[in-house]
Amino acid sequence: MAMLAYAAGTVASSGLAADQQQEMARYRQTVDRGIEYLRSQAIAGDGVLSGQSGTGVTSLCLAAILKHRPAAVNDPAVEKGLKFIESNIRPDGGIYSDGSTHRNYETCLAIQAMLAANQQGRYDEALKKAEDFLRGIQWDEGEGLTSSDAAYGGAGYGSHKRPDLSNTSYMIETLHDLGRDGSDEAIQRALRFVSRTQNLESPANDTPFATKVNDGGFYYTPAAGGQSQAGQTANGGLRSYGSMTYAGLKSMLYAGVDKDDPRVKAAMDFIRRHYTLEQNPGMGAAGLYYYYHTFAKALDAAGLETLTDAQGVEHDWRSELLTTLAEAQAADGSWVNEENPRWMEGDRAPVTGYALLALEYCEP
């Protein structure tokens, strides 16, 4: 733990006011404890965390550690995890486990971990091939689609069933982290899919779902008949929910959509109406830590230091999220979704990874 913790006295010598010092100390202690939990699990598992999910959780957790502590790339626990990821680099450029049906998800997370660990060009070649792989499995003309198809531009788990907003947002974020901007053709194709996943009547949304709810939020996928994890309305609309709305907003901003665009404005209106850290709006406790993760990244991408909700209450969302996560942290430094284990949130490793990635945006 000592090699990753901040030096003693840093906070006291910063010249901050007492309350600021206290918040900074809480932030650093929360992050340090979370990192130490993941390190202990990585050492126990020979670098592998939740191996039943392939490389995904290991990559998620390594990225979380390295974004907070770049020097941890030399930590034996991190090095073991990186070796595990390297052992799953495939001839097609993808980074995924044997028999994986989550190739997009695993490759995106592996890219994020390797980017964080890419000292002296260690992963330059692997990153280029992995990027080409992601582009190759996007749902586009290569899948026999045209731009009028609801699935066009999306990314799925890689098992060729149908694309979804979660996977597409991972792909856009990964390309963004690789330095690609809104002019990138793959990102622009993905933006078509994202726009069709919003409950908003607009020139960018020609799906039959656009007018059925029309609240500016986002749902899971308009493809293959459409699906929302939050269910349907009586008129066949697909209900919006929190985590997908933040994922959709983040994706649009990374794709270069202007903040004054009606799509972004509508998403922000939904967020203001449903601002909360007590649940994943529309889903209750399901996917709560994934929600925290997308919440933080989207609001940071929007450049917001505070957010005023629909009742006129101003929120320091970074401080509120830090408080929420610090209070939810277990004695061993981990986090787990006690109320709903859906989507692997009963597993402390990925949930701790999500929490640490969210905390990256909460430093006082």
C-alpha cells in the first residue's frame, strides 16, 4: 500500500482551508483503499480478476488503478494483469478470451488498460491492431447494412446478434481515448446509431420509437425490434433510463456534437429532471455502479462543475458523488451492489473498478 499512497503531510502542506483539506484527505483515502483492494485480488488471482468474464474485468480494474496511479505500472500485481491481457491478443488484432462473445467489450477495455500502461511505446503496435479490429466489427456496410438500417453504426458484444448503446459508447470512448475526434468516420457512423437510441423526435432519428416517449433520454437499442432494459410503455415506446442517457450524452459529446444541439439539450433536460445518486433512474438499484461511472464521465465531458436540477437546486456533483462512494465503501476497500447483483454488480472486482473510474473525476 505504501508505494501507492500519497506522501504523508501532502494535504496539510497544501495551504487549503480545513474543510478542503478534509475532503481531499477523504478522497485520497477512499482511492487508496480501493486500489489496495484490487491489488490484493490481482495478486491472489495471479493478475486475473473475475476471469469468468474473460479479460474484461481485469482490464477495467487495471485501467482504474493506472488512471489514478500511473507509477503503478511497475507494481507486480499490475504487471501480472498486463501479462494476462497480452496473452489474449489475437491474430485478428482483438484482445479477448477463448470463445468470447464479448469481443468489442473486452477489446475496448484492454485498449484502455494498455493506453494507461503504454510507456516507451510498449503497446503501440498492439493498440493499432486492436483499433483496426474494433473498426472491423462495427455494424456498417461490412455487415451488409445501409445507413437507413437501425443497427447501422452500432457496436455489439461481437457475437453478431445486434448492436447496443452500451457497447457503442465503449467503442466511441475508446476511439476518443486513442486520439480520434468527431471527424473520424467510424465515430460518425456510431453517432447515427446513438442518435437513433434517443427518445427524441429529430432529423437524426427515423425510428418508430422516436415519438412514443420523446423525453430526451436514451435506451438500450433500436435494433432488432428495439429493447430497453427499463421496459416498454403502453404505446410500445422504449423507456429511457439513467445509465444509458449518460452514455448517450457522453458519446454525442465525444463525437463532436455541439452543446447547443437539440439532442444534447434534450439529454441534459432529462438529466436535470432525474438527477439523483440514490438510484439508476428508471432502473432502481440495477446497474448502479455502471451508472456512477457513466454519470461522472458524461458530466465531465459536458464541462459542468455544478448542475442545477429541474427544481432549481444546484449540485456540486463531484463532491456529491465522492460522498456517495466514500460512504458506500466496504471495510476492505471494495464496493459491491448490495441491492441488485445484475450485470455482475454482485462481484466486488468490477464494481470497485467502476467506483475508482468514477472517482477519477471527483478529486477536490
